[in-house]
Amino acid sequence: MIEVVAKLLRGPVFLTGEVMECVITFTNPMTARSTSASSEMLAWASAQIHCQFHTSESRVALPPSEDTKHDVQAENETVFVPNRGERGKCILATPPKILFCDLRLDPGESKSWLEDYQFPPDDAVAPTNPFLDEDENVKKDTRLVDLATEMLMTSTSRRSLHLYNITNVRGKVGKFCIFKTIYKIGEDVVGTFDFSEGDIPCLQFSVSLQTEEHVQEEYQRKPGQPVSLSTHARHQESCLHTAKTHFSLPIPLSATPSFMTAVVTLKWRLHFEFVTAREPVEPPTVLENQSEIITWTGTGKIDVDTFSWDLSMKVLPTNPVLASYVSQFASSNSISI
């Protein structure tokens, strides 16, 4: 028996185009019955990246996979078909990389591959100094994960004031302010309301952080099927006689960023719902020399209107190292052969 352990060096989450670094270790475990004749032999081993696209069959009708014919394998063949038994569609299969041929392991012996990869020292990613000569500058690490993280930080750190007037058929309700519409996974979406200049009293509002899943028409299981909505966070508040207020909705680290494929598109949005009064609601009055403690009781019945509003936003991936902490996938796995 040989134990095979595969371990991803930097967690189970990667960016598109990034190099996947994995250490694969083959071990012939030492047991009480092991002798010098208990050696094990492996003819060959290979590794490859295989990506299978899974969908809900009740909502998505995928065309037959182009490589279905390759799923038939004779008993005497040794060609590995990684997608055998998988549902869905294969969208990526890298060429297999041969690790070794004719490996012999004695009891207690182990052999590993990609094991000698050296990570750059901490000072290799230090910022450059424009006052030093080029040959004295420490070269900045150019690994994709660092470049992509820098681009994400640049895209999501840009702030620009976005103001929206909240109105209905009866008049102005208030203003909504948000400082950016591009976020990354793990950030908080913060917005503020100003009802002080509104003509229509707002009694209550709610804000939901949602995703919309659109299936392209040619892949829909049923013609005209509705968009699938998922709510990730929600804030609700009663705001009668409130001049200004705010909300903060966290984007879960386990959520999926915005994306678009030929089959499905995932979009993010803020969904607002407002409850407004049809008539003015007088605020409580307190006399200047009022000495007694009084309790103000609101109106027992108010005629109201309700309306909703959707604000589109974009959610980008986050640092894959950060996402690895909450990933449901393990960084290492093992089998016995």
C-alpha cells in the first residue's frame, strides 16, 4: 500500500491565471509486518488541473459535452478520464504532467515533487525607492497574486460621491448617498440617508444586499423563467421623524463575485423598499416650560404607499489568501493505493 498526499502550498483559493503550487508526496508506510521485501512499485504518476461546470438541472439545460465520446474506456487501458461519473460540463482540462516513471519505495520511504519551490523573502516585496539607483533597488515580486491584489485594491479604493434623490409620485422622500459602487468580497457596503429635506414622510425602509442569477435564454430549462435572487444581508429601520441615518451590510467572504459566462451571469445589487405616508405626520411638540413628563403616542392609523428601487453594483474577488481562511475546501488531501 502507498499513501499519496497532495498539499496546496498557499491554500485552496486561486486567481485565474495564477500558478498552482502543490506538493505531492508518495509514502510506503512502515508497519509491524514490514520487511525488506515489502517494497512497493509505481509504474507512473501524473497530475493535471480539471474543472467541471455544475448547474441546477431544473433551471439550466446544458448541451451534450463534446468529450462524452472519450468517456468510454476499455478495461485494459490505463488512460485516466478525470470527468468519468461527473455531472455537468468540463470547461478546463490541462495536459497531464508526468511526475515520474517506475518509482520504487522501501518501507518507511517517501518521495515528494514541486517540493523545492522557494518563496521570495519578505524584503523582496518591499516598495521601491526612487532615490536609489536602479541596480540598488530591490525588485518587487511580480507573482500574479500580488499584482492582482494590487489591482483589486486600486479598483475598490476609489471613492466618488454618488447622490440619488428618492422620490415617488407624491414628491420627494429624501436623498441616498454612497461613496462607491465597486467592492470586493469581504468589504462592508455603507450608505447614508437624508430625510431632512423630504416632502413625504418616510415611515420605514429596508436595504437588502442581493445577487441576481440570469440564465441565458438559449440555456433556460423553461422559456421566460424568472431570475434567481439570493439575499446575503439585510437592514431594516423605522425612520419616522429621523433626519439622517445609515446602514452597513457586509459582503460575506464565502460569496461569489460578479461574473459573466455564455451560460449564466451573476450580478450584485442593493434592493431598497420604502414605506411612506400619504399625508404629513406632525412631530411631537414639547412646551418650553413643560415640567410634567409626557408620553407621545403616534397616530393609530396612517395611509401609506410602498415602492422599491434597485441599485446595481459590482463585486470583485478578494485576496485569495484571505478567502482561503473561510473556504470549505481543504488545502490537502490523501488517498491510499
